[in-house]
Amino acid sequence: MLTAKKIIGASIVKEGISYIDKDPIKNIPKILNWADKLAVKEYHKKIIEGLRRGVENPENNTFKIIKRGFDELAPKVKEKTLINFFINSNIVASQISEKAKKKYNCNIPWAILMDPTSACNLKCKGCWAAEYDKADLMSNELLDRIISEGKELGIYMYLYSGGEPLVRRKDLIKIAQKHNDCMFLAFTNGTLIDEEFAMELQKVGNFLMAISIEGYEEETDMRRGKGTYQKVMKAMDILKKYGVGFGFSTCYHSKNTKTVGSDDYLDFMIEKGCMFGWYFTYIPIGKGAVLDLIANSEQREYMYRQVTKSRSEKPIFLMDFWNDGKYVNGCIAGGKNYLHINANGDVEPCAFIHYSNLNIKDVSLIEALKSPLFMEYQKNQPFNDNHLRPCPLLDNPNKLKEMVHMAKAHSTQPIDKESVDELTDKCQDVSKKWAITAEKLWKSSEK
């Protein structure tokens, strides 16, 4: 097996760590030179060169983001972020995954999103996880197998969702310890984070948190229940105290867009210690989905413009799961950049697309990646030449309908078994309206 350690070499790893231990801010140019020596692909070298230009000026936002990381994160977290995330899961992983893509003729993702459990201590309004059996869980042995098989394919980034993944926090710490060359991140409601857990996260260094929050107290408690916001604030304070890497995960919808896209909200998240922010938009999954929460075209355009502006002004790394399609050539699901495995083991192309052909308990990871639905994704991606319309559900609903039918995939929702026709019908109107706005934005961005 071609591993990250074999590619990098122990002496080169030690060289990178030494730059962190000894005045990291002063050594930023040396760290970038070190990374450049490891980079093989031209686009990695371009990213490094862009970072090099960005850190030449202390007033540049890139410099401020990097400086925050070195100033605020615990030593082990800084080390693992540099080695496991930037080097293993990006530069090294791409060398392994490119060979796997040619060998198997299918998508090989950059990351795998898994649900260790479907259980959750909250019941959020409009949450698709509520559709799952609360007794479903993935055993430690299964999680370990998926990660081991993933590393052979060049996958060193693993994400957790649920349910609430931190219901299994002790198990997940053990997995992070065992696979200490990988990077892990949990999408969590934050209510189970305490000082004991933060100390464990500080020790392992390779396990980050993305804390779900819907805005301020009114917006958060509206969807997540009274008292949740205050628990989230406490969790952020604890993680910041122990230098654990974390960010916010915000779902924007019709009721909170102006709040969560505002400068004040981002400034507050930075003040609380968030190193990154991940925006998602509300998707009406399940027969009981609240359609009134779907963001309209004007609200989605607002988020697009605000996130674009904030990237050059705020010392925080921001991502928008839908509006960032232009940076990744459209949709990233179906194994192109990531896939989802639910707590029952069903292998799905996306966390928001609950259809599957196979269960990971019965097949290997590579067999899952070659399943009919995943091959349909590979054949059809990108789903639109306008990458501001990347999604086969929200932006191109007929594409999803066609792929699911062609693959003869089944619904993985145990309660309502929502058909793909029922699901996509809910997105037809919003997709047509967004198409008009997206065309205007796309033409503007091409100039």
C-alpha cells in the first residue's frame, strides 16, 4: 500500500513540524517553500504561490487568517492541521487517488462523510436526520474498515454527521488516535461539548468541530429548541480555551438569511473563535419538509455576494456548499469530491440525496464507488455549464430524477420512502427562478 508516510518520509515531516515549533509566523515563507517541495500537481503549486503572495503583506486577509491559526490553535492541532490536512489529505492524497481513478475508472472522493449514529439529543425543525431510525449506528469496526479502505484509495479526510455524532464521542476519539495520519471533522450541534472532551481533542489534534448555529439566539432556538444557543456559545468558549480548531456550520433559509450573511454575524463568529464557516441552504427533504423555509433567489444571491465580499475582508475561511460550485467545477457529490454513508450503512451520493444501490456492510468501498447511481453521477457531472447551478436536486431537479431512475436506486429514508419524483417536484419552481439569477451572476463573473 502506498501511504502518506512512504511518500513524504519521516525527515520531511519533521522539517515541517520544526517550522511550527520555532516562531511559525516568521517561518511562514519556509513552510510554504517546504510545501512547494512536496507538491507535484500544478494546481497545488498555484495555490501555494497564491498563499505566498498573500502573506507578503501583513495587512492581507490571507496573512491574517494564517496568523490566527498559529496564534490561537494548540500546538498539536497546528501540527496535525499542517501535516494531515494540507499535506496528507490534499497533496499526498491526490497522488494516490489519481492512480486509483485510472485503475478503477470511477470517481475517487477527497472526503467521506459518515453518520456514526442516527441518534440525536435534539429535534430540529426541518432536519432530514429526523427521518431515520434512531437505533441505527455504524460499529467501530465498520468505521475503521471504511477509513482503512479509503486510505488505500488516497482518502485522508473524514467527516461525521448524524444524528448527533458526538453521542459517540469516545469512539470517535479512539478512531482519530488510531488513524493519526488522517483529518477528521464532526458537524455537531455542540451541546455535548464539555471541557473533558475539549482536552481529548487538544491531545489528538486531528479532530475538528463544525458547530451548527442558525444565527443569534432567536434564529437558532427557533429551529433547534429553546436554550440551544446558549449551549452553543458555551461550547465555542470551551473549544477556544483549549485551542481546538472549530468553525460554524450555518443553514441559511427564508427566515435567517439577512442575519447569517451579515458582517455583524461573521464578526461575532470570529470573536467566538471560529476559524472557518460553512454555509448550507435549506433542502426540503422528506414528505413533511417545511417548504416555507426554502431560500428564494434574492436571498441566495445575497449570500453569494456577501460570502464573496467577506472572503477578502474577514479573517475566516468561508465556504458555501451551493454557491461555490464555480470553484470546483459544479457538484462535488457522487464520489467526485465526497460521498455520504448513513448510519444504516447505505452509500449515498450526497448527504441531501437519500437514494442508494448498495450498503457498505455488504460491499467494499470501491464497489460502492462503482455502483450504478455513482456511475450515473460520474457520467453526468457537471450537471450544468453554469457552475452557479451545480446541484442535481436544487438547481437541476430533472437530472436527479433521471439518474435515480436509470440506476434503479431505492429510497434510504426508512419512514416515508420519498420517491425521487416527489422530491424533485418540490424543487422545480425554485430551480427555474434561480436559473434566471444565476445566469446573470455567471455572465458577470466571467468578465
